[in-house]
Amino acid sequence: MKKCIIDFRMRNNEKEYIKSLGYELIETRYNNSVYDEIASHVDILYTKIDDILVYAPRKLY
């Protein structure tokens, strides 16, 4: 099955549409290393290098 990484705040109707296209959804988690408005944006938190998916670390405090 194809996978799609999404912002956990995505609306349910959008999630259902993407699922209907045959994708398994993987939701981001809140990342406190950046400000609230972008704290779960996929394009801010993830990048792909060759075949490796890299996720931005979170602050631990």
C-alpha cells in the first residue's frame, strides 16, 4: 500500500479522500522545536535523502 505523511491537524474529509485514493496515512506529531503554526507541517519536519526519510528532532524539556 502507498503511504502518505500528513499533518495531524488535517480535516477528516480530506483524510478520507486521500484514503480513498489508496493511501495509508501517517500523521505527524507536534514538534516543539518550531513555532506553533508550523509545528506539524510535513514539509518542515521531514525530508527524503536517497531512500532514507529524515525527521526533525524535538526538544526535550
